[in-house]
Amino acid sequence: MAEHYSSFEYKGTRWFLQRITAVFLIGVLAFHFMLLHFVNHAAEVTFLGTQARMQQVGYFGTMVAFLVTATFHGVNGVYNALINQGLTGTRKTTVKWVLVVASGVLIAQGIRTALYMAGIIA
């Protein structure tokens, strides 16, 4: 039998957050599909409609939470996959900080776009 190795410490913080974010993402994706594929059909989705939805506090908050959660979930998964492949030492530290900075830029740009779409900034 092959040995199983995971960089996630079983029931550790990163392990727990990976599972919690996965559950949240499943729920938000279900909401997305229901709203944008069944309530409003794809042909009916417009830029103005998106701006109107983003002006609703609940929708805005959900989309920002989705942005932050999806970024964390994806980056955490990639980082741990790289560790599982044997990434160690200086390369591990470098990759970690590149991913942290890239995540920060992605989240900042996403929030900036959300604020613009909501009409909060011009």
C-alpha cells in the first residue's frame, strides 16, 4: 500500500480552514447558479443588472466574502500541493510570500472592482 502524505496537519488550522472555505464556496456557488442561471437567464445578465445587484448590501457582502474565501482556498490548496511535492527551505519561503503578495493584490483589486460596481467609488 502506498504511503499517504499531506502537508495539512490533520485537524490543524489550515486543514480546518480548507474544509470550512470549501463548504462556504459550495453554498455561494449554488446561490450563484440559482440566481444567474435560473432566476435570471444568461442572456438577461447585463452590466447594469450586475451594478444593481452589487448595490444591494447582502449581494455585495456575499461577493466580497466569496472573493476572499476563494482566494484563500485556492492559494492554500496550491501552497500545500507544492509542499506535498517536496518544496522546502528558501524556495518554500519564497513561494509562500509570492502567494501571499499575489493574494493581497487579487483581493485588493477585487474589492476595488466591487466598490466601483456598487457605485461606492468612481
